[in-house]
Amino acid sequence: MMKTREIELVIEGMRCQKICAKRIQGALKAVPGVENASVSFKGKQAIVTLTDGAYAPVVDLINAVRDLDAGANKQFNAYLPNSNPSTRMVYLHVVGMSCAMKCGKTVETALQEVNGVECASVDFPHKLAVVTVKSDSRVTGEDLVAKIEGIKDKKFTAYVVKAYDELVATRISSSGPAIPSPLVENTTGADVGDVTLSLIGMTCNSCANSVETALKQTDGVVSAVVNFATESAYVKFTKNVIGIRSLVEVVESLGYGATVATGSITMASNENRKVGIADWKRRLYISLFFTIPIVVIMTILDNIGRIRSELQRPVFGIAGITWDSFAPFVLATPVQFYAGLKFHKEAIKGIRNRVLGMSFLVSMGTNAAYFYGLFSDIRCIYLKNNSYSVPDMYMTSAMLITFIVLGKTLEAIAKGRTNDALYKLFDLQAKVATMMLSGADGNLVEHVVPIELVQQGDILKVVRGGSVPADGIITFGEGHLDESMLTGESQLIKKQVGATVLGATVNADGLFHMRVTGVGKDTALSQIVRLVEDAQTSKVPIQAFADKIASVFVPIVVGLSLLTFIVWYILASSARVSVPSDSNNFLFSFNFAISTLVIACPCALGLAIPTAVMVGTGVGASHGILIKGGEPLEIAHKVNTVLFDKTGTLTMGSPTVTDVIVINDEYDANTLIMLAASAELGSEHPLGQAIVNYAKLLSKPLEQPQVFHAVSGKGICVELNDEIVYLGNSDYMDESGMKKQASIINHRSKLEQSGTTVIYMGICDTIVALIGISDAPRPDAMQTVAYLHELGMEVYMVTGDNYRSAYYIAEQIGIPTHHIMAEVLPSNKVAKVSDLQSQGRIVAMVGDGINDAPALAQANVGIAIGAGTDIAIESASMVLMKSKLQDVVTALDLSKTVYRRILWNFGWALGYNLVLVPLAGGVFYSWSVVIPPMFAGAAMALSSVSVVISSLLLKWYSPPKMPQAPAITTHQDDFSYIEASSPVANIV
């Protein structure tokens, strides 16, 4: 008896079992030495049985398959499973990229220069580099990391995330031993973690800079951003090098406190701020308690004859020291060393860390005044002559500290108001929830529990007027929800069984039960808060300039103070200026030096930008606009070109099937619709969802596809019931080898003339139907486009839809025809954005779908419609929660308003110092304009408060009012052949 052996082949390119599989089976059987062959379309494989002793080279089997014509100038492919891979993929996480256009392209170019790399691409939103390496190359992940980190003038850091073979290893299934498959490279790189720390004890921006510098210089820290306004630090670190405890120790080694913000950084900072405000108030009360008597003694009592004579009596009979000097000394001491202790400690920290800030200036100025007064009193006692006493110095130091503590108290209170928008969101959270539990008798029993104990899957009851405790789905009843606190939408939204409800929204009317789907950090509220917090803790590019000024500000001021003293002392000693009779050359010069020292205000510079960003992002959130960081705020004010996606962006995003044209008589309309809907179950595209929603009206079950393959911007290919179903545009049908009947052109033209999008449907190798889908423009699309034109912006439409549908929508909303790009792939959208950017345009891209994500990432400002896909929202730099196009105008206008406020704050802080520092130094002394030290301190304190108040004025921002646009009319085609069984669409 002859023995047989089997060879297994992987087959690619089959579209169906009926035709393709049978043709391949016949070709294999025709190869000499083959006893039998069976081909499975579903399994994508062929089992070839050879007679033992017969000679049939594997290459002959593969060539027999490849020689078959698969249609559309394509061929079938065959290969042995588990053959050596020709390429392998290496994934790298790249840290330090700030934009896709420059940084992303720089990394791509560098990687492609490596010998052995076939291609490389960078996914900027996810900070991922994907590198295809030839299998015969000796290039390793470490080589690629070294290439990235070696890029000149850039500080990129890279880690190998994962590497794997792209092609499946092959082996022959036979009675002999299997060919061993090659090892798959699976290198796990450094595990990067992140943490947000709430910082305690910072008094100015220099403190924040010192903490940030120390963290960045710590081994294992990938990046660190410290925000003085939010008093927080966001740190990324390599877990196998350093941990959170060590990061806290780094901060504490500088003399500051740090705690891990386990919940919201806003709430953690708020708690710290409350403690800080209480501390400042306590110091203020102590200062006032002791300083007011000093002022009374020095300005009132010392001018009353009888009292003055009593004050000039020796203290306890000690010659040289009188009560009018001793009383201010006693009263000023607790002010200097209790109320002012915080500044002295911070100054010592700054000296130790080589970072000088506001505290150093205050400490140096007040100590100079206090100890000069003390030195003078000691001198008086030594000489037994009180004529050298200068009690004014005690009043100067006490009033300086009092005014500055007052300013810090007001500043802390004002800073607490910058996050009112987020605090209001937290206040809306329910504190308890009513849980529905099954009792012993099977009936539902209500049980009130703290919100912290609610978990996924719980059934909760929400009554009229109650807050929704968590995110969930309604399982019973209905309600009218007020979601204005999250989306800014003022209209009540009716929610019924199956609808999603969001935590912290209010049930204005109705009663319902809900099943919890998200709690804690997983709720929409927490995600919104986290997004806004990330924006607030990030730095706008102009902040770098402010930080540079702040880093050299204090040393310059100290130098100017010293120079001021020297100049005035020389002038006074040479009698070139007249010195007041109640003073001397040293004291005269000393007052100018102290005034110069304490009037300078680095805090105003440090607060000018972050407070505006904090308030601006909070205002944006209250209007349903989430801004991801300070950088989009700064860039968006420059935008002069706006690109819109069409479907789901300019249109409602809820397209409906209007027409079904059956091309192949072998199928009926309902069968095709059910097949198409089943195929689209794996798609997130609005057009695919329209087909699914239409099919549901037929009340027939849909089948999950066995295999789903999507070609971005073109269509999908799925396997259903041993058949391959294609759905997509005309080009996709051509590429897939679909046969087109002549009648298709007429049907398509008639549909497209009415603005209907045409979806081709093919089975195996034949187009069987055309599906017409219409999507109306958004009601505010016309006025949004018109308003952008009024602002001088260029408006474009980029869409994967056909030209006729694109022109139809563009004509209704006012986009010029020469600004339309239709039938484009996602890569074409990116190319259009890049082309406009190369012309010097600042581009905003507005989209909602997966295919918009690359363009959103490429644009200077990516704006995602909130109802869009997660990938689009992740790629965007701004998110419109209300999904209203007019919010595009609001987002751009808000960014301009915030940026103007940033410039105003920064200009005020810089101008204040440039004007008042010389003024305090005595530039206008000849005109009798002098700022005493105590009032210089008051001016310094109020300058910080004024900057914060200026930022708080942003809370009164209101969106621009756009004129009402005329109603947009829509057209639905009317075919003469209508099938009565159709629930909605015209069937031909």
C-alpha cells in the first residue's frame, strides 16, 4: 500500500469558496504527483496530499496557485506556514516630541537613515515610532534608540516597547520533523511610569523652577513639569531606576513638602491652599497686632509733647537706649521672626539650592532694616548716646513684612478662585447613592450608600431633582437630564431605557434606574477634570521666556540694589545731593537700596501666564470646550486657515439610508441590506452605522463577521457565510477587482446629484447593489463658515466622500468650490494640512472620525467633535463637548482672549518692574519723588495680586454672537420604483 504525505499551504487572495477555492483546488490537483487537494476559503489554507514516492516540489505547488488570475490584475498567493520572516517590526516610545510636523519628521528621517531599516513612521499622538527592519539586518532596538537619542539639537529619549516578526513563520506539515521556526524578538524596554505630586511651601516661581530643575537632573526621571500656580509637579520616570518615594525625597531635600495626588490634583491643591491661606492669615494677624502699635508710637505718640518726653526716658536706667527705640524693637521682633520666618527659611533654601527668589529679596531687605536698627541701638548703648538710634528701621521691617504677608494672603485667596469652574464640578458630585438590592422576598429594597462604595454593575435609583451618582445606562424609567455642567448644553435631554447618563448631571424630571458603568476615575466627569488639569499643569511656549527672566531676575535686582547704595552714598558723601536733616549719608543711601530690593516682584512674572491658562481652560470647560494644554491656547490665536471634515463634522453625523438599488437579480434588497449591516458591525464610520441602524428596522438578527478588514478612507472587506462582502467607494471596488455593470453609472449620477453619498456593495467579484445615504448639514454650519470668513480665515472641506456630495454640502454652507478636496484618503488630508503649513498658514483641523486622526495630529490645532471617536478625540488638541460647530469659533476666540490676557499680564509684570525698580532706586529724587521701603513692599505685594485679579477677569468671558443663518434645505431623491416592504428607503 502506498503511503501518502500532506503539505499545508497558506492561501491569500480568495474571495469566496464557490469560485476562488474551487479554481485553486483544480490547479493544485493538476500538479504531477498530487493525489488530492482540498482548499478552505474560511481557513485560508490548502491541504495537498502527495502519493509517497511521487516527486512534487513545493515550489511547483506555490507557482500553480500564483499563476492563476485573481482578477483586477491581481493574483493569488501561496506560501508555507512558518517560513522565515522577511521583515520584523520594532516599536519605540519616543519622549520629547512637541509637534508632528518638525519633531515627528525629524525622528522618521533619522530612523530611515539606519542601514537595514526598510521604512519608519511616527505616530505623534501616541509618541510611537514604528520601524520595519529587514530580517537579515543586524539592526537592534538599541541601535534605533541610539539613533534617536543622538539627533543633534534635540533632547529625545526612546525606549523599545515591543518588537515582533511581521510575517508568520512557516513549516511543512508532514510525517517528518517540523522545521524549527525562528525566535521572535520580543524586547521589553524601560517601564515608564508617571505621578502627580502636590507641592507645599513654594512662595514664587523661582521655587518652582528649582524643584523642576532638581527633578529633571535626577537619574531615572524622563520629564518633569512644575507649575507654581497649581502647586503641582507632573513627573515621568523609569520605574526600574527610581520610584515615587525617591521623587518625594528629592523635593523634600530642597526644603519643600510633597505628597502624591491620589485623586484630583485640583482638590489636593485646594486642600493645601486652604491650609496655606490659614497660615498666611495667622501670620497677617500677628503682623498687624504688633505693627500697628509701632506705627502709632512712631507717627502719633512720638509727636505728642508729654508722651514723647516719656518715650525718650532711658529703659530701665540703661544709658543710650530709650523707650522710643526699645518699644519698636520689642514689637518688631515677633513680626520679623514669626510672621517673616517663612521668607527667611525660603531664602536659606534658595541659597542652598542656588536659586534666589522673592523670599530672598524680602528676607534680605527686612533683615537689613531690622539688623541695622539693632546694630544702631547696640552702638547707642556702647557709646551711651541715643543720637545714633534709628527706630524707623524697625517700623520699616515690620511694615514691609506686614504688607507682603497681606499681599500673599490676598494672592492665595485669589489663586483659589482661578479654579472655580472645576470646584463647581466637584460640588455637583453626589455624596450618596440609592442602591437597589433584592430582598429576601425577591422584591427590590432601597439602600443608601456613600458614593465611594458604588461599583460597576450596581443598580441605582435616581429621582427627580437628584444628581446622577456615576456614569451608567438606564435600565428602567426615563428622565430629562441637565448636562450643562459637563457640556455647556442648556437644553434638557430626554433619556430613556438604553441611554447613557453621566455622573454629576442632574435629573430635572422623571425617575429611572441605572446600571453603573463607570465610577471614580472612569467617569466622564473625572476624565474632563483630568484633561483640564493636564492643560493647567502644562506650560505655554511663552512661559519658557518668562522662566528665563525669572532665573536671572533676583541676582540682577540684588546687583542693582548694591549699585544703588554705592551711587547714592558717593553722591551724598560728595555733597552732590542734599541729605535730609533727620538722616545721614549711610541711612539715606540705605533706604534707596532697600526700596530697590523689596519693590522688585518676580512673583508677578511667575503668575502672569499660568493663572491666565488656569482660568482660561476652566472657562473653556464651562462652555463645553476642553483644551489640552497651554500650547494650543497660544497657537490657536494665530490660526488663519480652518479645514473641516464633512461627514459627522459639517453634517449632522447621523446619516440615514435613503436608497437601495439592486444591481444583481440573484439577491433581494432585504438580504443585501442584512449582509451589508452585518459587515458594518465592526465599523465605527457614521455611514456604516447608518446601514446598521436601517437594517435594525427590518427586525432581523445580524451576524458577526468572521473576518473584518478595513482600508482607511476606502471601505471594508469582510467574510460572511463563506462569502466575501465588499463595501466602499468606487476606487475600492476597482482595486478589489469588482465587475461594474453599465447601469451603475446612471444610478450613481442620479444619487450624487442630490447630494447623496453612494456606497458600493460587492460580493465575491461582482457589484450587487448601490446604497444611497444622505446626511444633512448641521444647522449652525453656514453661520460658522460665514463668521470664519468674516474673520479673514480661509475655510476648506476635506472628505473621503465623492465630489458631487461634497459640492452639494459646500454649496449650501458657503465653502468655495476651489477649497474642496473630495474622495481623499486620510494620508491626503495630512498632505493637505502639510501643504498649507508649508505656505506659512497656521492650520486648524476639525474632524470626528478615525480617518481624521492623522490630520488632527498634523494640524497646528486639532479640534475634535465630542461625539466623535476616541481616537479622533485623543489626537486632537481641543475637544468640543457639545458637538456644535459654532464652538469652533468660540474655541478660537477664547484662545485669542486668553492669549491677549497672558500678554497683558506679562507686560504688566515686566513693565511694573522696569518702571518701579528705577523709581524706588531714586531716579526721580530730584523731583522729590521717593518710595519709602515700607511702601515699596506694599507695591510689590499688590503687583502679584493685580496679576491674579487680571486673570480672574477672564471668568466674565462670553462667546461671540453670530448672526442667525437661514435654514438649510435638504433634498431626498424620489425614485419611481418603491418596494412597499421597505421601512424607510427607496428600493430600486
